[in-house]
Amino acid sequence: MGRGLALICAAGIIWGTIGPAVDLVHGRSALSVLTMSAWRSVFAVVTLAAMVLARGQFDACAALVRAQPVRILIMGALTAAFQLLFFVSVVAAGVSVATVVALGFAPVFLLVLHSAQRRRGPSAAQLVTVVMAVTGLLLISLVGGDAAGSSPALGVLTALACGTAYALSTDVGSSVSGTHDAVPVAMATMVVVAALLVPAGLVVGLIRGDSLVPADTATWAGLGYLGAVTMALAYVFLFAGLRTLPTASASVATLLEPVTAVIIAVLLLGEGLTVAGLLGSLMIVAAIGSLALAPQVSELPEVH
């Protein structure tokens, strides 16, 4: 379990760099969020295809698709959905609200789901871990809080849908990752994501008259990083970690994403670290540490 926890923590840390990378791309180009997502998925597929080629896993990819076609489609659709829903939530309600509701709801949803499947309430240790993690997330959201978006109610609803999609995609991904290597799983999933996001990005971009192609090297590099690192590599880490770490624990571990964002803001962007931000970060780290120190906290049944 320790290796799985480390891999998913690594994924969370990588995801914490998405915000600065998106700001860089958005600030240097006229690309819409949907177009950036489409390019990101393309770079992810290209990177994963190179990994599959280098590892000689084309047969493994084909075997995976033959064995789990429905779950691969579900994983890809849910992954594309929660990305788009999160962007909508950010626009409608602001970054803080979107982050707290979406990321905070996922471990709570999984805790309730797995308790219902077991027909037994969660243990006190499980409740403490989730409450500590969500409270830490709430405190982190107070750091440099942004103004409310154009439609807070819509933002909260889409964030809840985003958190649900993320939780379910992780849950389905856990069942697939248990019997297949992480790289083919990530490859098959991202092909579905790209198949959904690229046409959507083209159609919406053409209708709105948005720019569809990056105009400078820095923008290309930013999109490449978003696809190759924050999508391809991070999801390989996620699926590899899910082989040994239950999904409820994984959803807590990925809360290192906002902690990383706070660290980047303080060290690289010159923002001050508030008491709330420091306390929230420590609470999330403590919650994740409890997963390693008390394995029984994570022993939730998997959905197969």
C-alpha cells in the first residue's frame, strides 16, 4: 500500500502545477479553455503512445480493450466530464468554491458509497481522516480567495457533478487497474477523452470564432506540459497507485494538489502564506499520513 500511496501523492503534486501552467497558456494565447483541453488530451495521447511503443505494450492495449471495453468507455467519458465540469464551475462560482466542492465531495461520496455497499457505517478512523482532509481543503481555499463567479448556484451544482464524476472514474479505474498495467489503462482512457474533447473543441471554437492553433513556442510548450505531464504521466501514476490503494484513500491522497498549488504560489509567485493556508496544508498532509500509518483506515471494498 505504501507504494500505491506514494504514486497517487505524486499524481496529486503534479496536478497542483496545472493552475500556473494554464495561466501561462491562457495569458499568452487566445485559446479557449475547451480548446486548451482538447490540445492537452492530444499531447497526452501522443505521450502515452510513445510510452506504449517503448514498452512494447500494443498487444496489452488491445487485450485491455477487448477485456474491458465498457469500463474503458466509462472511464474516458467520466474523465472528460469532470474536466469540463470543473472549468464550468470555476467560471460560474470561482476557483475556491469549485476546488473545495469538487475535491472535497469526492472522498465523502466514496465513503458513503462504499459504506452503503458494505451495509455498515464508516469507522471512526475513516471519518476522522475524511473530515480532517476536507477541513484542510476548506482552510486552503481561504488563501487568496477569489471573487464569486457569475452564477454561484450553477457553480456549486457543476462542482458536485464534477466531484461525483471524478470519484466514479477513480472507482472504475481501480477495478481495471487491478488486472492491467497502468500505461495501457491510461492510454485507452485518454484515447476516449481525446475522442470526446477534440471534436467538441473544434466545433465550439469554429462556432465562436476562437483561435484554434497556438501562435508561439511558449504556448506550445505549456500545452505540451499540460498533456504530457499533468495528464499522461499523472494518470499513469494514478492507475498504478490504484492497484494497491483503495479509491477512498486515493481521493484523499490527491488533495496534495491544492497543497502544491499553495507552495508554488508562495515560492514562485511571491504570495504570502496565511495561517489558514499553513494549517490547512498541514491537516491534509496529516490526513494522508494517517493512511500510511493506519492501513485499516483505507480498507474499503472495491467495486468490480
